[in-house]
Amino acid sequence: MKILFTGGGTAGHIYPIAAITRELRRIYPQKKLKLFYLGPKDEFSGLLLSQEGIKTRSTSAGKIRRYFGIKSFFLNIIDILFRIPLGIIQAFWHVFFIAPDLIFSKGGYGSVGTVISGWILQVPIILHESDASPGLANRFLSKFAAEIFTSFSDKNVKYFVSQRVVLTGNPVRREILEGTPEKAKKLFNLSGNKPLILIIGGSQGSQRINDTILTLLPKILESFELIHQAGEKNFNKIRTEAKAVIPKNLENNYHLFPFLKENDIKEAYRAADLIISRAGSGSIFEIAALKKPCILIPLPEAAQNHQTKNAYAYVKNNAGIIIEEKNLTPHFFLGELDNLFHYPERLKAMSKEAGNFSKPAAAKIIAKYIVEYLKN
């Protein structure tokens, strides 16, 4: 069985593919399973997918920018006339020679050429929509899909052909749920004397979260212990500035990292009393599966404002709280932290609602569907 995955190339597309891949290997004979990925060239994607035993190939990719400006206008012209057609031609070549039994698309502009090529070559296509509101690419590509899986709710039906839409949630790696507080304490050298906050701003846009944390760091560390994933790009600057502001007696309460790999983040997730995160679908569904209270800070530059829509879709049942970046002032942020831990019943209620929202079996459900679809 040959399966060709495709997507936009971000972590939000790649981690769910990894989750589905692992479930496929659990339910289908390893020797008969051949997995490929075709999308925009990206070092992170290539490395992670190769570790999963997926053969990666790249194509050109263009996108249509829906914000106004002279620069975006000319970039759109270049993409429409050159990059998108070139990507389709390249994808057609790869799809033809890979000859997959099925294409699984995580969507995004990077998947357009592969899905169109698969449709031309009559390869069955399954589409997964991560966000509360589908992007332009997925709305277009849904016309070619035999089945469409969604993450947030049946409201996505209005964007797609309803009889082909199945609500599954966003695929989460099973292994990410297997951490323990005891291992976390040893791994991060945690004191365990104060509530633990995990901050995962991510690499894109994390600097603004980091700046707020740095402004408040001495005050936060008086009451809390922090594990802070600052992002590779920002790490050295944050480390230098943190050393300058943290009092000596509080240094052991601050644990700074550029990036937490899977074996590390699973331990941090499990030990955390509260998680502060951007509002990508992947982060939200991992937080929910772990039943953790959270503060979501949506990235305002995200395409179609999808992170804000994700955040509000998630917290409507009080599974977390939202601080939009325009409101991310040090005084307001610290007030929210103090208020949450002053009323522990609120944290418990968030944890319960997170569990009610979570769909940790999404990857397994999708993997089973793929196998059954190809058997029939």
C-alpha cells in the first residue's frame, strides 16, 4: 500500500502526518506499507518525516495573498503565472512515478499541485482540515476529495460538501501523552515547590510573548516555576536578558530552552499546571488531550486569522482563556495568572472541559479509515 502525504510544510501539517503514520504502522503490515511526502522544500519537515520513515520529495509552491499592497500584488502575479503552474507540473511528475494508492492532504498552499495532479491521475484523495475556519486552499481542494476530515466542529460543513465531512479532531501523536511528572522533575531539575507554567510560544511570532515574559520574569518567578520554549531564533537574546533580570535566589525556577523535542515536551506537558501557547490547531489538541488548563495567545498574522478563530472555538466551553495580542500588556497578563491560581476550582473546570473537547483517537480513526478505504 502506497500513501502519499502532502501539506503546507509547517509543523501544524507535519506533526499530524507523523501521528497518522505511526497509527498506520500499528494496524498494517510494515513490509507492505510505503509512505511518501510531497510538498514545499523545508528542512524541518524533511528531517522530521525522514525520522518517521517517510520518503520526502519537494515541489515549487505559490500562494494567493489576500492582503492589499503593491508588493503582494506583484508576488501574486509571479505565483499565479509561474510558481503555481510549475508546482503542478512538478507534482504531476512525482505523483505519476510514485503511483500512490491514495493521497492524504493536510491542506495549505503547498498541497495544491499534488492534489490537482492526483485528481487528474484519478488517485483517491482524502483531505484533513485542521482549523476552525478552512483556508482558501482547502476550500478549493475539497472539490477533489473523496472524504474530508475536520478538527473543530460540524460548522465546517458549510464550506464543504456535507455528506463527505467527518468530524475527527486533529491527529495527535500518542507518544506525546505518555510523559510523567516524576520524569519531568528529573529531566528539568524542577524544584516542585511552586505551580509549574509551560510557555510554548513557538518559532513564529514568539518574540512578542517572550518580551512580555521577560518584562515580568522576576515577579512571575516569585510565585511560579517556568519551563520556557523561546524559539531557536530568539534563544540567545532571551537567555542573556533573562540572566540580567532574574535575582540569584530565583534562578532555579526558570528553565529556558530553544526548542523541546518530543521526548522532552511530553514530560513538560504532563508536569505543567498551566500551559501558555499560541493557538495553532496542533497545540490546542495536544493541550486538550492532556486535559491541561491554558492561556491561548493567537498569532494575529496567521492566515485568515485562523488562530483567533481556533482559540474562540476552543474556549467557548471554558476550556481555557484567550489573551489577544493587542491586550498582552504586562499588568493584564500577570493579573490573569494571579487570578487563575487564586481560584483553583477554575483550573479544575478548565481541565474538565479540555477533556470533554479532546479527541485523542483522531489519528487512529483516520488511519483505520485509510486502510479500510483501500481494502474496499
